[in-house]
Amino acid sequence: MRIIALIACTLSLSLGCRSDQEVKTNEGSVDATGNELEEEEELEEEEEDYSMYEGAYLLILSPQSGDFLPWDEETDFEAVLFGADDRALPFEDIYWSSDVDMTWAKLGTDFEDDSLDVGTHALTAVVDLPNGSRLAHTVGGVLVQHENAGIYTGDMNVGVSLEFDGTPVGASCIGGATIVVDAYAETATGESTCTIDLLGYAEFDLRHEFEFELDEEEMSGEALIALELFGFDLPFATEGEIDSGDILASWGGNMLGFADIDGTLEVGRVTRSVELSD
């Protein structure tokens, strides 16, 4: 039949039959050279199989809700796409974001990062699947701040010695102290008050205000004794250290030429919060 069709086409050139014209036969389509034309449905690509994503879900494995992440330190972040059979599916295009640090945006399933800013974050991971579905998972209450940040409480111990009518007089007092180390652990501030009783000669409150600057574990600053009677604060140079959730600092000197004073501050962290409640 193909030979007959070609002969017919050749004999019909005067009627406008072209060399590349299709000729229908009962065996299929052929061109003028006798080559069979592929059916249109044979040229279509096979449809992609996305059945593996049916029932899939996304989980952030690290960090977890409520975790503490030390600011400016490398932390592991991991999110995994799981199939309906709870087996991990290979998928790298996972997008990360924070509701606090709007500049923080990451891509990947498993990475280390130290650029998340301080704050209490809700971290969200999102995937857009080939089947058109979008999946997301969020972990909340992720606290990011310096390892040393927080509220510290403990005691201030103060000793005062002087001479009264040629008689040496000494006394000491202990007062509760509260110190707040800011989220970046750059400053520490607080106060304490105790009452000195100089063996019946005099009794007065010693209110201290503390202002420190931090350099890693080293602390330096001032203990300001509020002399309300005179209307000013008397500063004493103070040095200390912060280590493993504890602060130890000391100061000393002469107070207005009539008394020597020395003090120590010993406090420990009670919460990572940096906001004092009313």
C-alpha cells in the first residue's frame, strides 16, 4: 500500500502534491519519503509521578520549641520532609524565617548558623512541593541571647569602719541584691540596700546602685553609694567576673574622709529573662 501511495503522489505533482505531504494509508500516516509519522500521543512526555508527596508533612527537628540558643554562637538547624509512611523524603529547598529577626532567612534542610539576633522567636520552615502543595512547621518560644544574660539575685555585704571620739567603730550589713545582665551581655545594672548600725552611735541605710560594663567574663564599673543627705552618689571603682551563672564583684575606699568602706557582691542567675517584673 505504501508503494501505491507514493506512486499516486508522484503522478499527482501537477495537482500540487508536495514532497513532504502526508499520505493516509490503512497502516498509518507516511510522508512522501515513505517514513511513518509518530502519533501525537507518542510525542507527549510521560506525566511526573508525585504520589510520594501525598500525605507528606514537614518537621523542624532542631531547635525545638522553648529551646535556648546562645547568641553569636553556632547552632544546628534541621528540618525534614516526611512521607505518609514516616520515612524521610529527599528535599533540600526548605525556607526558614523568624517572626522577630526579619533579616534572617535561610535555605536548606540541615545547616549551622550564628546570625539569628536576640529575642524570643517563632521559627518557621516552609516547602513548596512539586505537586503544588505548600507545607510549613513552626517552633515557638526559641530564646536567643548571650549565654550570660539574665537576672541575678543574691547578697551584698558591706563593712564600714571609722573612729568616733578616738574609739574605733566598725559594723557590717547584708542586703539583698538584684542585677540584670542585658541580652547582649554588654552591661549589668542593679541595686541593693542594707542598714548599718554603728554600735548605737549612728544608724543609716547604705543604698548601692551598680553599673558595670562586660568584656566576656570580666566586669568593671562602679558601685554608687547614694548619699541622700548630701544629694549625690559616691562612686567606688568595682571589678568582678561573671562565670557559669554567677557574679562576684568587690569594691572599697574612703567615704568622705571619715569612714572606710568595703563591699562584695555575690549573686547567681535565677532566670534568663532580662525584664524585671513589676
